[in-house]
Amino acid sequence: MIAGEPDDRHSRRARLGLVLRLAVTLGILWLIFRNIDFSGVLAVMKSAHWPGLALALLMQLLSTWLAGFRWYLVMRELGFGHSSGFYVRSYFKGTFFNQGLPTSIGGDAMRVLDVAGNGFRKRDAFKGVFIDRILGLLGLLLLNLMANALLPDLLPRGVFWIINILVLGGVAGFVALVFLHRLHWFERWRLSAYLLDISRKLHQVLRDGRRVLRQVGLSLAIHAFSILNIYLVGRSVGLDYDIVTFAVIAPPVFLLTLIPVSLAGWGIREGAMIGLFTLLGADKTVVLSMSLLYGIILVIASLPGLWITLQGRLHRHRPTA
């Protein structure tokens, strides 16, 4: 076998995946705009309340900063070095690769590389990133459960129960992972042994009540800021719903955008927003305008990651005296 061939094959697969996700994104957006007048969407976006959009951007920046700080706490419990600033900067950089520069290299991969670049193994860094991810997912699920409890009659009963069963299943899966490390007989298989190690590390992060409350509280706050972001965007274009309604609708949309079939969730997010908000009688044009503006705010909020990335490259290439 020619040296470097496996890397070339991996690179080709990554490029093919990127092309496929671009095709899916463009295809979904084309289907959406077939039924919604683009000029009407532009008119709504131009008439949006810009101070509200600026405040929404601030909410997203706060959400990303808190997420970086939560990751720092996770990595600190796992014995990794560096200050909180390192992890916050790395998180912003990862967000930029996810939102502002959708490529075959994802934001989580960039975070792993940042940590591994300081003398740690990639597999260990990946476990820290994975644990951070599932803690974030737990916060989103719990927030959605609380919102559904406050407005149980907002969505049709079938939709309500489907969402809640999936959410409860996710929470149950998280709890199972926390205690999975006690099943020592799982060590006999490679995959299950890997999951056991993640479970042990997750238990290490959540080893007492104070740490559980801190991590869960941070995860809830992070997603609360994200929902405030989209709530402010919605109000800026005239969607007259309260914050709890957005807390019911937004989490399932966020979860769908995690499925890696489109670029940064574009298309999937717009279709899901339209599908759920029209169940409440909202205007499709206004909902689509909100979703597009929200996506633009996500891109703008990721730009500090561009500055951090460029700073890192400048430092690496700075000539020595």
C-alpha cells in the first residue's frame, strides 16, 4: 500500500461528505423557497427591529462564552491543564468552524486538536469533548421538559407526546451512561469497554451534588441564552409569542440541527421552524425570516473564533529575532 493512501482516502470521504451536505442544504432551501415568496422574506428581514437583533447577538455570545467555561470545568475535573481562557478561546474557534466556516473539519475536531496540541492524547481529549457535549444535551432536554410542563396544550397531543418520549429517553440514556461504569463485565468487548471509560470519566466530572448542580445549572443557562436569542429575533420580526412558547419549539429544532446532514443546520433549521410554528398558526414568511436572521446571528457570533484562529496562525509564523 502506498504511504499516505489511507489519509488520502479519508480526505476524499470528507470532501464527499461536505459536497453531500451542501447538496442537502441547497435542496431543502430550494423546496422551502418554492412555497414562500423570497421578496416577502426580504421585506420582513429589512423591517426587523435592529436593537432587538443586537441584543439577540449578545445573548448568543454569552451562551458561547458560558459553554466554553463549562468545557473548562469538565477538562479540569479530568486532569487537563490550562486556564479557562484557553478553553473559551478554543470553544469560540470550534464554533467558527461549525457556523462561520462549515468544512469537513468540525468544531469538535478542532477542540480535540487544540487540546492534543498541548501534549495530550487525541483519544483522551475526545472523551472530554464528548462529555461536554452530552452535558450540553442534558441541559437542552431538561429545559424542553420544563417548558412542555408549563405549556402542555401548546402543540397537538401527538406531537407533544412524541417530543416528550424522545426527551425522556435522552435523559434516561444520560443517567444510564453515568452509572454504566459499574457493569464491569462490559470490559470484555472493545466498544463497551470504551463506553465504560467514558462513563467513569463522566462520573468523575459529576462525583458529588455540588458538581452536578454546577454542570446542570450551566447547561440550562447556556441554552436559556440561546432561546432568548431566538425569542428576541422572533419578536423583532413580529412573532408575538412568549418566551415559554419559544422554549417549547426551539429545543426540538436545535436537536434536529445536530444531525450532520446539512451545513451548520441550514435548511433543517428553517424547515423545522416552519413546521412547528405553523402548528400554532404563525405566518410561514415571518417564521422563515426569523430562522434566517437567527442563522446569520449564529455566524456573526462565531466571528471571534476567526480572530482567535488568525491570531494563532500569526503567532506560529511570527519570525524569531
